[in-house]
Amino acid sequence: MPPMPQAPPVPEARAQAITAAASEEAEVDLDDDDRTPQPTASPASAALAMERPTMPPVAVTEADDEEPVASLAPLSLGEPVIEEGPTSLEPVSLEPVSLEPVSLDPVSVEGGATPAEGVEIAVEESAEEPVEEPAVAVEEPVEEAGERTSAPAVDLAGVEAFTDLPDDVRDRLAARAAVVSLQEGESVPLGALGYIVAGSVDVTAEAVDAPIHALAAGEVLLGYGTMQPANELRVFATEEGATVALWEADAVTEALASCSWVEDELREKADPVQARAGLTVGPLGQRVDSSLLAPFFDQLEVKPYAAGELIVDAGARVPGLVLLAVGSVTVGDDSLAVGGFLFPEQVLGAGKCPVAVHAGPGGATILLADRMKTQELMATAPFLIELLAGM
């Protein structure tokens, strides 16, 4: 280490001045009212300052309006801070960036892949893992679709119309049911047989929306009556909606073959419904409001005729108002459509039948009003006279 520098000798005159001034008190100068008291350096203190060359000098600066500021020059202390700052930060900022040991350790050891390549490989592996999830999601709707397509079981044991059927026959009939749920206003063809599981429906002819019959939960309706061919029917769900079990003709024929009396009862109950349907598809249904058809229908007699049976003989007086409701009839060499009137001119004039009328091959169901009832209907329902006169 180099020797410390020695302080220069103090001249004798100057040493005396320092000694004389040491006995005196340091004077303090007071500035103006707006300045703070400032100490005045004595000659002794100045001499002491010269004897300490290693300490950096302190510069006192006085300003007009500010306190004296002592300015030090620790430049040598600030420089290491600036240089060491970036150096100490480099390992802190770069080391945590490397994530190789966490996600890409096997790839970087074997193939020497860079972190960017490792990230791509990790993405591919993570994309392969959830491949099994779509397979599980696909299986669920398949099960739901199977549940929707399979018809719910229908319990027919408590249905009065089927109480006479053997248990095994009733069970087979229930298994062949097609169960349909209907919202308000929705409809479906009745088919050969219908059972209202829940709710209620209105029955109409297939070609006309006028309600002709109502069915509630637990009721059964055969799609055909005593005579053939039957009028096609449709059921409309009411406000509460409905659940309906439907059967095709082959299932009904198989189930009722061993119990003919059950089918006969169902046919008889279906005859009035079939007759009402025939009434709505003719001129009355096309020109008269459905609200007027119900009271009109109640004044008529539903009378079935077997195939080939004579209805009215030629030359006989017309019995009254006659309409074909179900099946077919032959009028001489012609035929009458369902819903049509038989001899409308002779009805108005109380005349005789020009030709004989017979039931068709499948029989016929006639809506009949005798002559007295016909006169009452003409008086209470003026639209009937207009219809007969226009034919």
C-alpha cells in the first residue's frame, strides 16, 4: 500500500492566527428575516480541514431564497450500483423462462428438440387425449333415440272394452300399439283402433275438420262400424293435449278373431260416429256450420242395411229425408256418394221413388227422418230446403 500523504507544514504566522482564533467562539451570522442562521467557519476549523486531505471537501452554497445545500460527490459509490444492477438481473430474468424439465424433458433429451418444437409436440399429445370424449358423447344420443323410438308400455288390463279378451291376447295387442303424444290442435289418423291413454280428443272425418265426437281418457273407438267401407277418421288433441294408442287393421283382426262379440260391441259403438262423419263430408258439411250439424244429426235415425238389402222400392212413396252416411247404395243403375240425399225433389214434393234403392256390396248406413220429422226439420232448419232445392 502506498504511504499516506503528509500534511504540509503550517507557517508560523498562520499557526499563531489559528491559535488565537481557537480561543474565540464561532460567530454566527444572521441573515435577513427570511434566512436561517448560518455558522461562520473559524480559522481553527479551516486549519483542521487542511490537516485531513482524505476527506472530500464540503461545498456550501448559499442561494438568495433557499437554504444552503451541501453537495457531496460520492461518484465512486454510484458507479458500482449501475454496473452491478444489470449483471445481477440477468440470471433472475432468464432462468425461470426455461420450462423444459416440466413439459418437454423426454423430447429434449432424445431428439434435442427446441422448446418451440417441444411445445408443438405437447399440443399434439394433449389433443390426442380427449379423442375418447366424442365417442362417449355419441353413445348417449343413441340410447335416447332408442328410448324415443320404442313405444311405452300400454296397460289394457283396466280398459272396459278389453276385459273379455284373454290375458295373453290383450298383452300382445298392447305390445303392438303405437303410442303418440299430441299437443293442442295436433292430429293423427285414427286407423283401425284408438285408445285414449291420457287427455282428450275430438274426432272428425278425415276430409273435414268439423268435430263429430269427443273421446276422453280411457275410452276406445273402433275405426270402422257395422258397415263397410268405413269413413276415415282423425283425432285432434284438445287444450290439455292427449296421448293416444293406435293399432293397424291386422293387429286388431288378430286380437279380436277369438272374441267376435268384443268386436261386435265395438262396431255398434262406432256406427253413430261413422254416420256423423258421413254427414259432414256431404253437402251439409260443405255449406252448413258445424255448430248446426249436431242438433240436426240428433233428429235423424241411424239405420244400417246389409249388403244388397232393399232400402226403398221403385214406385213407393219416399219415406222422408234419407242420406247415405256409410258404405254405398245403388240407385237403379247409378250410385250415391257418401253424404248425399236420396231423391231430394221427391222429398220436397212428397213424391214416389222412380227406381229401387239397394245397399251396396259392403252394406250401408242410412240417416233417416220420416215424413213428419222431415217437415219439422224444414220448418226449424231453413238451410235444409235450400239444399234440397239446389240439387
